[in-house]
Amino acid sequence: MWKCLECKKQFTVKVGTIFEDSPISLDKWMLAMWMLANCKNGVSSYEIARDLSVTQKTAWFMLQRLRHAMLKGTFEKL
């Protein structure tokens, strides 16, 4: 947690990114992003679920957010 010096509100590093409001840890997000970027033939939600020890539904959600961010080009904050 960080605290803004101007408004004194607390925030985390996830604020303003695609990871905001996600209970999934950043290490799993980064691994999923790496898998998506480095797999030649693409990656399925089942692969992500198996490799990251999350449910298939969670993996699908992660892939949807990552693909949307890649489409919109909103990875500037990383």
C-alpha cells in the first residue's frame, strides 16, 4: 500500500491498470502475460489454468483482460 502525499489516500500499484479490482496476484498476471506473448500458436485458458494453479474460469478472465489490453494498447504503464 502507498499513500498519496497530496490527497492522503491509500492506493496500490494495481490502480489504473488492467489488474485493478482483481484478487489475482501480480506474479500470476505476469506469468500469464509472458505465456500469452511467447507461445507461437497461442495459449488456451486450460493451459494457463494448469500452469498457474487457478481455475479455468479465472484463466479465461485473465486472458480476456490481457487480450483487450493488447488490442487497445493500454500497456504503457508497465
